[in-house]
Amino acid sequence: GITSALGVLTLASFVASVLFLSVSFSRDDQEAQKKRIWKNIKENWGDYFDLIKGLLVLLCSPAAFIYVVLSFLNQCVRRFFCFPCSKKHSNDLNEDGLPAENKDWVTRDARLWLEEFKSWNLTSVYSYAIYWGIGIMTMQVLVAQLTLLFLSWLIETTANYSLNTVSIIMVVVGLLMFLLPPVPGVPVYLSMGIVIVAIGRESLGLVWSIVYAIALSLVLKLLACSLQQKLIGQSLSNSVYVRQQVGINSRFIRATKLILAQPGLPIDKVSILVGGPDWPTSVLCGIMQLPLLPILVGTLPVLFIIVPTLMMASFTYLAPLEENDMELYPWADTAATLAAALTALVQLAALLSATKYLELTIKTRGDELDAMPIDEEVKKADDEVKAKNDAYDEASKWHKVPLCMKVALVLSVLFMVVSTYLFLLLQGLCFVEYELTSTISGDLKGNALNLVRPFGWVGIGSFTVSCFFFSIFTGWAKKESSKYMEEKVIVKLV
């Protein structure tokens, strides 16, 4: 079908691009390019290497373990000459009559990887692996499954409500979501596209219910921006905590301030208002005491993000609907795929546009950025946080961690790996098949917990045990970091 063809076309385009780039440069050019790229990566992203290593540990630990075991078996065969073919055809033998490599219990390549792994900051890497696992658990279970359950319950509960009542409920829920700093606008638009269309298609028809949902989402976004700017940013501009959460002293936010302070609505300002993070951008406008109306006008192009996102959700809801064992909207599945591709494209374009203008501002207006006054209250709070983090890192260095705490942290990682693999690779065995058109009363026999299958409970149990062991480790590390900070204070006084 068209959906499969789109996937194949995308993959083919990617492969073709890689092949084109590969043949466009000579081997020497490729090596030089690799070195330049790696140098830039280390300069710009070196502080995030432990974060990436943590993800590798979480996702690749089973494969790495199998690799080391196979390497060990390989060396056993070569070490004891179990087979004639295991002997090296090399005259470079040591006094024991064995190649130098055969003194080790793993192959040379495996040893190099193990030595590299041992050089890592294992406390930091393992901690990031657990945070990645918590993030995956949040997305795969709390967001994906519970949101699905909540929306199906909301559709079922509001089935007999009027469209006006449902609209008010969705606006209130949407505002609450928008006012939370970590929540972007996309989940709100997805919810509107599902619930409003589910309730309104009978009275308004499919097309007009989608149009109504889009208009309501835009009004909700503008209302949320107004509350974030006036209620949080402007009213709480004297709060050190709010300014710290915005990151008022970061170069990124300072560049954003320069762009937003421009009069009128130039393209870079609109790009920030549309493609920047929702909560920090609106709150920053309030802290800067910017007039509300121009900001709302500059936010209107967010409609280009709302439309494909909401249509993707609506078509996803419509796809499984049936009547007399016949699909009501046989085209909806393909339409949802196309809308999803367009959503990803538009969101990426908005993000890249905002990033481009921020980087351009940082490069071309560096003197203005340096001349901007630092928020001393926030700087003091940031310094205190940094001092605590540095003390935590110093006190919890791997060679300083006692054996029992090392065991706790490693066990936490192992249980998190089990949980992650279950929810990523065996999701069908973890949860029953449940769709937006399903009902808790009918498909789950009135008990929402029936959504989880036995393997799902194993995954949840593994996640819980992992968090338990990690809490033991972090509790110990926090106590040690407090002792470390007290000792530093004593040393300074002396």
C-alpha cells in the first residue's frame, strides 16, 4: 500500500544520500572530514558524552555481554588448541609457544573495548542509563499507554455530553497541560484532534469538526501564551526560581532576549515564537515586559504545526472505526501516515529555523550578548546548584564508591535494561491490544489494570526494583556529597 511505499521510499532516499556522499569524496577527504566533524562534536557536545554513553549501556548491554562471552570462548579454543585450525599460522610465538594475544582471556579487540569502557566515568554513565530508562518508561507506559487509556475513557465518558461542554473540558485540561514547564503543545493538539472530532463528527460532520478542533486549538494556544506571559512571567518576574527555570543567564536565553526585543515581527522573532520551547519562551516574554498583542500575532503561524498534528490524531482515531464489519474510513490509515510525515517535517523546520537564528545571533551579536547584565540572584542560585552537583560528582567517583553501593547501582542498571527491553521490543506481550475506540467497561471488563499483561507486570516490577536500588545509591551519594561540602568549608575556614 501507500504507507509501505512511503517507508520504502524514505529508506531508499536515505541510503542513496549516504552512497552519494560516500562516492563524492576520496578516502583522504573522508578521513579529514571525519576528523573535522569529530573535533567539532567534542568541542560543542563533549559535556554530553556521558549522556550518550548511558544510552549505549542501556540499549547495547545484552549485545556487549554476548560479544564478550563469544570472545572468551574464542580465546578458550585458541588458548588450548582444541582444534588444529585454531593454531595461528604465525611464527611470532612467545616462550610458551602461544601468540601473545592468547595470554588474555578475550580477543585483542574485546580487550581494547573493555579497557575503553573501564576508562569511562562509570557512576555518571550508569546514572544516565537509569535516567534514560526512566524516560523510556515514561514515554512507553505513562505517556503512550496511560494517555491512550485516558483519552478512550474521556471519549466514553463524554459521549453523551454536548460539544460545548466537551470543548470547555478540553480547554481546561489543555491549559493545565500548557502551564506545566515540561509539556509541549503537541500532546494538547493530539488530544483535541481525537476527543473533539469523536464528539463533534455526528453534529458538525467530519470536515467541520476537524476545522472546529483546529480553531479551538489555536485559541487555546493563544490563551495559554497569554497566561504564561502575564500570569507567570510578568507577575512572577521577581521570583528567582521562575527566572532560574527559564535559564535567564544562559547564552541561549540571552540570545532569545535579543531577538524578542526587536520591534515589529521580523522572521527571526516569529521563528522563536513558533519554533522555540513553549513555556520558557512565553514566560521570558513576560519577564521582559513585552506587549502581549504583538507576541500573540507573531505566534499565529503556529497554525502550520497545529493543522497536521491535529489531523494526524483525527485520522488515527477514524482508522479503526467500523460499521457492519466494514471500515467507515478506509483511507484514514494512509491519511494518518501522510499527516504524521507532514507533522514531523513542519516541526523539524520550525525547530531548525529557531535554532538557525539563535546560532546566527550568538555568532554575529556576541558583543551585545557579553554586554548584557547578568542576573546576580539567579547566578548565585546557579552557583549553589553547580557546587552541589560538583560535590556529588566528586564524592561518587567510581573508585570512591564502596562495593555494596557499586552492586546497588549495577543491579539498578540491570533491572532497568530488562524493563526497557520488555517495553521496547515486546510491547505486544506487555499490553493488550487497545485502541482509542475501545472502552474500559467493555474491552477491559471494567478494570483499567487489565490493560497490562503478565510480561508488562514483569517490566513494571523490574522498573520498580531498579528505582529502589538507584534510590539507595543516590541516598548514599547525597550524604557523601554533603560531607564533602562540609569538609571543603572547614578547609576554607582553616
